[in-house]
Amino acid sequence: MKKLFQYFLSLCLLMLVLAGAAVGGAWVWMNRDIDLPADKVEFIVSPGNTPRAMARAMNEAGIPIWEDGFTWLARLSERDKLIKAGGYEARRGDSPWTLLERLARGEMVQRQLTFLEGWTYQQMRAALRANPDVKQTLGDISDDALMEKLGSDIKAPEGLFFPDTYVFTPGTTDFEILRQAYQQGRQVLAAVWAKRQDDLPLKTPYEALVLASIVEKETGHGPERTRVAGVFVNRLRIGMMLQTDPTVIYGMGDRYQGRIRRADLQADTPWNTYTRAGLPPTPIAAAGRAALLAAVQPERHKYLYFVSRGNGTSEFSANLSEHNRNVARYILGRNQ
């Protein structure tokens, strides 16, 4: 009986020693620097990832980490419940524990993507496709399907995504970035529409967006935006054709190769404001805040025409004879 007790005691001591060694080994491992191949190595935690899947993603990215150890460390510390999907980085000097803590705190790496004022929807989609940190999910989705996915009652996507700089983490989807731009566009348009002049010939915020897109494409000279908008508002009031080249260019699509010929001005499309009265059916580009404000708060004047001076500014006139003289001077290069 005594020998049996001694055997049992020895077994318990051995188990304690082994447990202590295991705990000690685990402590050393969780606090030892990870041998990284570079100063910083980025990886992505996908939605729904388990701790083991996270560890596997790290190993695939070049971060050598013990999958079983990381899994148990995350679960026993309950840090796995705090980790959100997104892009993260391991830094030289990180231990498994400090890396897990960074994940639990949500310290994601960030990227920026800028949609420029005056860009078309297709240019925005191209920028999303070209960005290696954006997860591609939309493929060749149709315009109707995209707008339905966004919950919009407007079928054409043009002009509905606000031009701005968007901050995101690697692995963010193209749809999520477009969703942010769409929601911001709605918010900005609503705020601007609330500041509109009372007697505008614009019935809806969408019509203001269409006009703002034309103003955006017609002038890059900030001080002239409200004056240019005033020209188009004056024309709308009297039922005069808008006759603005950027709408013709938009309607031409891929046929536009850098110049407009007389035949192009005469070729009817839904966006040709030389052949169709009123505003075109959709915006022709993304309008920034300044262009939107110009559309709803245009300068009050009597001008009906303007022509580029060739230096980024425009010459305005109230009648056709004055306009013809300005065209002769600034476009044809002769004085009359």
C-alpha cells in the first residue's frame, strides 16, 4: 500500500512538473518575438474567421506562428470574441501575445482611395478594380442590380457616388466603398438641397445633381461656378437649349476621341443638349460640394452665354451678338 502511495505521489509530482514545464513553455512562446521576414507584414482577417483560420492566414502571409498555440491563447484569453474582420499587420518585435492584443484592440492598417470631382462612375469602378487592397466582389454586375443592392430607387449609378477620399482597411470590398460613397452623396445632396433658392427651375434634388454635374465639367475655376450655374438656370427658365459640350461628350461614350465635330453636335443621344431641351436624364459625372452649392445657389445675372478664354476662365455675355464677338476673339483668334 505504501509503495502504491509513493507511486501515485511520484506520478502527481511528474504531472505537476510537466504541467509547469508546459505552462512555462507556453509563457515563453507567447512572449517571444516572432521571426518576421520584414519589419512589417500585413494580413487579412476575413469575416467569421476562427482563431485557427486567423493563424493560418498569418502563416500564409509569411508570419510564422504556431496555429495550435495561437488558437488556445485566443480562446483561453477570450480575445477571439473581440477581433473584427479587416487588415492588420505584424511588426518586428511582436510576440504572439502583443499581436493578439493588437487584433483584439482593432488596430487595423488603413488605406485611402480618392474619387475625384468630375469622375464618371466607370472611372470610379476602374479605380476600385486597380486597387490591390480592395476585395473584388462586384464583377460585371449590372447598373440595375447594383442600385437595387444599394436600395436605391434610381436605376442609373452616374453621379450618385460622392467624390471624396475614403479610408478603408485592406480586404474591404468594392461594394462597401461604393456604399459609403453613395450614402455620403445622399447626405450631402440633401443638405445642399435644403439651402436652395426659392425660385429655381429645378423640381427635385436629382435635377440639382444633374445640373451640378454639368457645372463640374464646364469649369474648374472655382469663383466662376455660381456664374456658370446662373447661365444654365437662365436658359432653363426661358426654355433655351443648354447646348453644353460635356453632355455631348458623355453621350458619345467611347466614340469620343478628344474632339467634337459638328456631326457629333447633331447626332442625337439622350444627353445631347444641342438636340434635346432641358436637363439630360442623368448626371454626367460626380459633382463636388462646391458645384452642388452653385447649382442650388446660382449667381443672379442676365448672362445666357459664356466662352472659354483659354486660361481656365470664361467670358460671359447676355446676347448672341456679344457671344459671337467673344467666340471670334477667344476661339477663332481674331477681334471684331
